Amino acid sequence: MAETKIEWADFTFNPWIGCTKVSPACANCYAERDFDHRYGKAKWGPNGTRVLTNDANWRKPLAWNKAAAESSTRPRVFCASLADVFEDWQGPILDHQTYAQCLIDSEPSRFVPIIPGVQELGVEERAAGWRPVVMDDVRNRLFKLIDATPNLDWLLLTKRPENIRSMWPAVNIQSQQQADDYNELGELFRRNVWLGTSVEDQKWANRRIPQLLKCRDLSPVLFLSCEPVVGPIDLTHVLLKESEAPELGIPDVSINCLRGWYGAVSYERAKIDWVITGGESGPGARPANPDWYRSLRDQCQSALIPFHFKQWGEWVGLNDTEAQLSLFAKSDHHAFDQETIVYRIGKKSAGRRLDGRFYDGFPQRSVV
Ligand code: SF4
């Protein structure tokens, strides 16, 4: 876990490994395929395991932060590619090597494994403050690390945006900038965190985007990862249903999340600052209609929102390939209608040009 091949990030960091599928976008989860089925590092699902990554991994962001300060750059760190930072996991946290349950002592960032039957937690240890590590402990450790690395922009991408606020600790102030932000923008605002949610179709846009917009006061950048897209998405008509967010206390309403919406929590003008999209790769990859990407691009362009086309994935539209045309002849194809046919030529051949050009938009920070 370090330098990444993801086009929109410079590094990846995983605080733990393991997750549970929550929506159609998870169907072909590559993290489960590789780290559960192939390598057996963690077990996915509600009865699975969540495995802490090692201390050497946790030290890497400190080194990236130091290098960034020396080079006056701001690397983007994608956190987490093998988990969901905002998963509501009640089970034990396991150690990466022994797979034994971790314990925490009264010094909250010190985690050690305990092996049932070999070591037991006695009365004295409990009296001294030892107890099992829970996911909140790891999340707090992560946010301390985030606060200690102000030269990195941390991209937290979740499929559970409804949990963000309740799992979001106050900033650990360690710099004058953080102190200034605390005074001006509140104890929850983190200048170096970009908050994103995954949106694969309109149904999940309607469910997740309003929850993300409620986090306007936490982060300078709110973004969407529409990848893999499995249906058309209209970001200008996101339906916020009262039944799905009764805490907001407003009736069903359609919002244009690219223009702004006055959220119920911060009452700031909340909008999406950046949209990423792309297709699926790997075994079982589902074809996407090229018009779904074009529509997102056009919506962003008309609202002046940065748009990033990450990749076609396995399937590509006829006019949008850097590959040899002869590849088409031997490829699987899928017809959305008579004129819209996509071909399975593989991620590498498919490339990442949409209608002949690259879209590499990145956001400016919104003023909160
Ligand atoms: S949320 Fe992400 S890591 Fe978790 S199962 Fe879904 S795709 Fe995999």
C-alpha cells in the first residue's frame, strides 16, 4: 500500500482490510476477490473479519507528509481501497499477523494482539485499562494520523455516507492552521480531507448524495465516484425522500447537487465539487452505456464542475478506443440498442479517452 495506479490519487492507505457489500456497485468488489478469496487476508461480510494493517504501513503517511512539506506538493491519499472507513462494524479487530484479537490500553493508539487460550485478559489488565479494540478506536487513530499530516489531502470515499457525521471526531489541533480553522469553521472541519461517496445509478444517487451534502461543514471538497456506473444518473434531479432522511424534517424534494442545496445541518450552500466516473474491470465486469458517461460529463460542464473520466474498464464504445480496430472483430459485445454497442476488449486496450479526449478535472476547494 503506497504509490497507486489510481489516476486521481498519488498514494493509497488502508487502516484495516475487510468490508461488507452494501449495493450493486460492490458486486464484483476487487478487494474481496483479491484479499479474501485469493490471499485470505480478511473475510468479507457481516460475519467476517476486519484486520488491522501493520505499524510500518501506518508510518508511511508521516513520511509522505514530510516529503510533501519539503517539496511543497500536496499528494492525494486514497483511503481506503480495501475497506470502508465509515463501516458500522461491531465485531473484533484482528491483528494482521496472528489474526488474534487486538487490545488497547489506556494509551489509545497502542494496539497489541491477544491470542485466546494462550493469553487471557485478567482482572488486573482490565483494571489497568486494557480492553478489546473496536473499530472506533482504529478510526480515531486514523483521524489523528490525518490531523498529523496536513500536507496530504486525504480522500475518504465511502458507500455509507449516512455514518460520516456520527463517526467524525473533532480535530486534534496540532498547527496554527488547524487552530485558525477551528475558530473560523468549527471543531469538525478538516482542511485536508476530501469526502466522497460512490454512486452507481439514480437510486443510489438519491440515497447517498443528500447524506454527503450534509457534510458540507466537515470538508472543503465533496465528491462523487460514479464507478462502476450501472445505470444513468441525473445529478440535476436528485430525489431526496423524506422517508429516507426523516431527520432532515423536509418533504420529498428534487435537488440539483451540482448547483447547490441548503442542507439541514450546516445551512451552508452545499454542492458537489468534483465528479469521477468510469467503467468496471476484472472478471464479471458489467458493460456501461457510453451515454451514461457523456451525460455526467455534460451535466458537469454546464455547471462548471470538474469532471474526471478515469477509465472505460473492460468495455468500450465503438468510437472511443486507442486499440486496434481489429480487436473489435473478435470481442464480445453488448448492445444497449441498435446504435449503442460496446465491446469487451479489456481495460488496457480500452484506455480512458471519451469522445477522443481525456477528462482529467480536479476540484478547487469550496469556501465553506
Ligand atoms: S464498500 Fe467497497 S470495499 Fe466494501 S464491499 Fe463494497 S466495493 Fe468492496
